[in-house]
Amino acid sequence: MDKEKLKILLKEQNDHIKDVEDLVKRELLDEIKGRKSDLITIVAGLRRVGKSTLMNEIRKDHLHESYFVNFDDERFFDFTIEDFQTMQELLIELYGERNIYFFDEIQNIRGWERFVRRLHDSGKMVYVTGSNASMLSREMGTHLTGRHLSYSLYPYSFREFLRYKKYELPIPEVLTTVERSTLKRHFNEYIEAGGIPEFVKNRDELYVKTLYENIIYRDIIARYNLKDEKALKTTAYFAASNIAKEISYNNVRKLTGLSSATTIKEYFEYLENSYLAYLLPRFSTSLKTQVYSNKKVYFIDTAIAKILGFRTSEDYGRILENIVFMELKRRNLEIYYHREKKECDFVIRNGYNIAEAIQVTKSLENPDTRKREIEGLFDALEAYNLSEGLILTDDTEDSIEMDGKQITVKPIWKWMLE
């Protein structure tokens, strides 16, 4: 990359710090700032989910001790690993020697791990962000093993959404009628708005569609050199239209017209790596059963799924299930679904054992629905020798005892604030 162009770009990025005073404080902020470690910090997440803002928030405390480089700027298109040394020299020339580096969307530069490792090994603090989940695992290779802490940033949680609304959270255990109704109203809005910061603010569907196109083209097609754009988009559309449903690779293969179920599996891996969609495996002590069983599909954000996919009036319960799934992801839990005699939406693994079972439904008012949901949860409780389980609903609270098992029923919005 031309040295003078790089110098101008670095100066421009470091001289103009965005004001983040009025933005929503993310749950992850305190966790990162409170850590007692000099390890490399990696934050990965969907495009435009707030990673850059989070970095700016962290950097506020270190403005005169740090450098900032945003590699998502199109002017970095010809930057390569050979330019890192020049970049470091220019930063020192412009601002003097500093000990903290912030790199935004660094996954765009092939071989970035080696430079970041060299900085860390020389005693520098390094923070990096990226829009690909593989930054958190296999792409690290041996370069950063034992040298980094990884975090995933997701769309706003309900608690963060309430912060955006500037709603002062009451104590959930002692809610007044007005507080309960207000929280339910905000939760209904959260279902519609989702948690992508810019869409929550402006509700511009064109913004979501443009974001989606950027993810498809920049984070998947360009990254993996895919040729069949139509098949990839059909797979993504299928995922957005079938949230919380079981899928098989063969069924999606027939829909897309591709010849191989293996290719469909790869497409879903690309969607997962870009943080757009997720596949939930069935729990089984048999690895073969787990691998070959159908998966359940979920989407990163309900608003994106509704805008991109096909919806019917019967989808509300599945949207609620998707919201619960994403909250479980935020809590960094190991999640599966259960299917033996009956089905349970989520079981949580802790170590070698299943520690919790959760069922999600819009309501228990319909007798057939009530019977199905309770029996599904009870089947999981029996299978994993659990004494209690949880049913999450739109707005119902109850306590059910069944054959020595205790089942708690509570609203999703209340559970999300725990």
C-alpha cells in the first residue's frame, strides 16, 4: 500500500474519535474492562451489531495511550501483511510510542494473527474486532494459542433495549401493575424492532436489506470465493423463513437445486461464521446420532428474519423461541434440543451432564398446547434425571407439580431480565 496514502488514512482515523456518550452501554463492556489480564482481546459479531462502538467505549479511557485502525475502510483494499510494519512505524511517527492497539474488522487482512502476536509478545495491549466467528476458533491456528480472550457480541438483549428506551428497570420480583404492563409493551416492541442498533433507532427496512447484502457478498461470497450466489441466498432465505424448525440438508438441497447435501452443510457453516444464522443440534450421548440428526435453525435477529424471510400468522411462537435461543447464546451456554419420546426446545449442558431443560410457547391456554408442552418438558426432565424445568411464555406465570417434578412457568421478558 502506498505509504503516503496510508499515513493520511491513519491520521484521519486517529484524529476523529466518535462521540459515544449517548449510546447504549453493552453488557459486555464491564466484562471486558473488568478483566485482569494483558491477553489479546478479540470481539466478534455480526456486521453493524456495535463492535466498533464497543471498542470506542473502551478506548475512551485510553485516548492518548492508544492507536486505532479500522480495516473495513475501502481504502485498505490493497493493504497486505507486508504493510503492518510500515503502519506501525507511521503510527509511532504521528503520535509517539503508545502501548495499546485497537484494530477494527482486522479479519480482512490475511495473516493478521502474526502481526498481532508480535505486538503482544513485545508487551503491547491489543484489542481486535471482526465479523467472522471463526476468528474465535480455528483461524487462530497456533499463532494466538494461549494469548487471547474471545468474546461474541450479539444484537441488543432486552435489558440493553430498555437502556436504549431510557427505561429505568424496576425490581422484577415486585412489579406493580403499571410496571408489568410497561415492560410487556416494551417487550412487544423489542420483538418487532429486534436488536440491531441502527434499525432499532430508525426502523429503516432498506438498511437491513443493505446490511444483509453486505454480509452475503463481503463476509461470505468474497471470503470463500463462492460461485453460486443464488443457491447461497436461497439457503439464507430458507433459514430466515423457518426459524425454530427442524431442517435436513437434503430438503434444502432440493430447494436450492444443488447436487450435494455437503455443499448445503458448508453454506450453513458460512452463515454461522458470519453470525447470520445458527443450527442447533439434537442432544445425544451418541456422537453419530448427534451429527446425523436433523438440526433446528435460528436467526441472529427477529427483525432481520421477518424482513428477509416468509412469515405467517402462526410464526409468533417460533419468533419467541428464536428470542430465547439468542438469549441463551448471550449467556454463553452449551445448547441442544431434546427429542426422544417427545420434544423439548432447549436443554443446557454443563460439563458432561444436561443441567437444565426449557420449553418455549406463546401460551398454555389451549388444552392441547398445554398438554404437548408439559409432556415435552417432562420427557426431558425424566431423560436427564432433572427435578425441575422451565416453560417460558408470552405473558403467563404459574407453578406446576407433576409426578415429583416442579415446573416453573414465567414470561420470557421477565426471564430475560434475570
